[in-house]
Amino acid sequence: MVNPFHLGWFMSGSTAQGWASPWSGDIASTWGSGAFHVRAAQLLERAKLDFILWEDLYYIPHHWQGKTDIYVENAISTPRLDTLTMTTFVAAQTSKIGLIATVPNFAYHPYALARLFSSIDSLSGGRAGWNVVTGTTNQALRNFGHEGLGETEDRYEKAGEYVDLMKAIWNTWEEDAIIADESTGRFADPAKVHKLKFEGKHYSFDGSPLVSGRSPQGIPAIAQAGASAPGRRLAAAHSDVIVGVAQSVAGMKQYREDVRNTMIELGRDPDDCKVLFLITPMLADTQEEAELKRANVHRQAEERVEIELADIGKRMDIDLSVLPMDTPLTEELLAGLHTTGHISYLAKFVKSAGGRTLREMAVESYIRMNWSEIDLYGTVETVADRMEEIMAEVGGDGFLFSQGNGNHTTRYMVEVAEGLVPELQRRGLARREYTSSTLKGHLQEF
Ligand SMILES: Cc1cc2nc3c(=O)[nH]c(=O)nc-3n(C[C@H](O)[C@H](O)[C@H](O)COP(=O)(O)O)c2cc1C
């Protein structure tokens, strides 16, 4: 018997990106209104998902021909609203679903960010989460006056210290500090509200308790998606939920075991953190229709080669326009590529090149993003069967749905929320009702 799955939604912070795709409705004119996100959150809340995680970037990419042009012209990842503001806006119009905002460790002073998250946690009744990222390109850091990303080891050492300080700031109010006892006239117990002195290698702090007080969760839920060894270690040390990429079933199992073993090494109970794998099931009424959809995605991919390469380049912090489009990629051609960002993406890219052309790789990447690296397509019954088999093999903890290429549409969300999730519920594989009102409560329910 498999445990029920934890289910979340990985949402592109840039809804404008979908503007030119079919079924995108009025997003070209309403992307800045937040209406899409509210509608999506209400739909996913009715499906009883644990949370939505909004990805975010703090720059406009420039990874195609050294310019921002292709990104701006096609709305690739751009423009995007701030995810903290977005979660606050959505919080007011939902009541149970968890709301995770992505914020890097270089954009705010820890006291400011601790206050922002604590405020959102209070305003949402304990539904706030923080996806901790360290940035993926030098440009993002330069926008904030820093030199650049630095080496992976240092980047994560700094991030670890930043998270430690954030937690210490949140803990300046003890859990039971607020009494609000009218009979004694005491709102809070001063013995349980502390000043903080923090001396680290990268950050120091000597200041007052957090001005926003203690929020319902105290420390908002922490999410992470590090792939490198230091990235995974940070995740294992702090996360309540980890996002993994589903490369293969064996890879998923190994990734989860690695996280759980590191947690044990660090003195944590491995069940305190849920590992969810990113998937993009392709759903249809019949298996034949699903095959037709796949063929259609193939056609779309061939029309979007440059856009896809610009998107891959953004992820790796590399300008792929320097490579020839239709020449098989040899080791010599790839040897010059270097990134301080996603080293693991680059390694995977180089490994998967295998003598194919850049165009072929772009098409394959677009297709993979659309139905994920593990094959999930067909009727809701076929896809639910496969999800059940995969989880039985991996051992847990669930999945994070995403519309792969970032072109989010309500149509796709409805297929998952009102087609696939009810099928999982019928099998006892997804919750039918929320039993908690906080994000950590959802994550710890089973
Ligand atoms: C599913 C997923 C989502 C991510 N979302 C973001 C994001 O929104 N913003 C960001 O700057 N980095 C994001 N990242 C990058 C990760 O935080 C991390 O940097 C990346 O996986 C590479 O790992 P490493 O930093 O350990 O090398 C994401 C990564 C993955 C796998």
C-alpha cells in the first residue's frame, strides 16, 4: 500500500510567457493583473493540493546573442511580477492552499526578508513558504550590486548562513511569547522576546527582535531545489519540501535516498521533509488522442527552436547562439562552454549532446519538458496507474505538476485538477479534504 501523494504546482512567475500559445485566453492584456494566479490558486485549492510554488528570476535574461531581445520580443520569462507580492495577493482570495514564493539570498537584507515572509505567513493564516535560491546567473547578482555568483561551494556556504540568520530572526519571538491576556493586561511576555546577536563569516546582525512578531508557522515552510552536492546539503539541512527533477525512476529513487541519508547525517528525521518530483502529464480522453497530442508538441517544438535554446541558455547561464545549429556537437565544440550557474545542467547538456545537432537537442528538450522525462501521457487512468507504480518504486513523497515549458494555461490546470486529481482521490492517493490550515500541516499530514 502506497501512502497518499503530496501534490503541488510549480508555477511560472511569468504568465505573459504563454501569451502567444493556444488556449491562453486574455493573458496578453491581463498578465499584470494577477487574475490568472488567483483563478489558478482557487482551482488548485478545490483539488486540495498542498501548495503552489512560484518560480522567480531577478533579471531579464540576455543569453541569446548577448542581448535581451529574444526574451522581450517573445515574453520568455519576462515580464514577471514579484512573487512575494503575488503570494500576498493570492492569499487574500484563498484559504487553505500553501503559497511558496521564490526569493534569492542576495535581494534583501535578512531582517527585511524575515519580516516580509512573517507578514505573509500572518496574513495567510500560516500558509507561507520560502523557496530558497542562490541565483543562477551573474547578471541577477549584479542588479543588486554584487560581483557575481562565485563558486558553488561559497555560494551555498553563504546561503546556509543566510538561512541560519533568517531562522534566528524568526525565532526572536518564542512560540508562546504572545499571551494577549486581558485579565493581566499583558500582550506578550518580554522574557520570551529576544534581541539577536549573530556573528557569521558572511553576515552579522546585532539588533532588535523581529518587528512583525511571531507568525502562525513561526518559521515559514522552506523549499529548495539544489542539484549540486552543496545545494543538496543545504536542502537536507533546512527544507520542509524539496523539488527534484524526474530524470528516471531509478534516478528519482536515488535522489530521494540521498536526501534522506543526508538528513539523518545532519540529525534530522527524514520524514520531516517531502521530496516531490516535477512532472508534466499529458492527458487526453483516449490513448490515441494522447499520441496525436504528442505529435502536435513535436511540430510546435520545431517551430520554436531559437526560443527553446534561449530558454535552455538562460537556465545554464550560457549563450548557446555561439554554437552552430545544424552541425553534430562534438566534444571540441562543447569544451569552451563554462558556467558558474547550473553546473549540473551544463554537465547534463554536454552528456546528452552525444553527436546530435543543437536543433535536435532543442526539439528534444521542448518535448521532454512537455511530457516530462518519465513518460506520462494518456487517459487519467493510465497516468494515475503509472504515477502509482513510480511512487511505489521511489518510496515517496509525491509530485509537483508543472506546465513544462512555462506557457501556463487554465485549460491544462483544469485537466489535472478536475481530471487527474479526482482519479488519484478515488484510489486514495490524494487528499479529499484539508485536515490542516497551514502549509507545514499539509506537508506533515502523511
Ligand atoms: C525545479 C526547479 C526549480 C527552480 N526554480 C528556481 C527559481 O525559481 N529561481 C532560481 O533562481 N533558481 C531556481 N532553480 C535553481 C535551483 O535553485 C538550483 O540553483 C539549481 O537546481 C542548480 O543547483 P545548484 O545550485 O545546486 O547547482 C530551480 C531548480 C529546479 C530544479
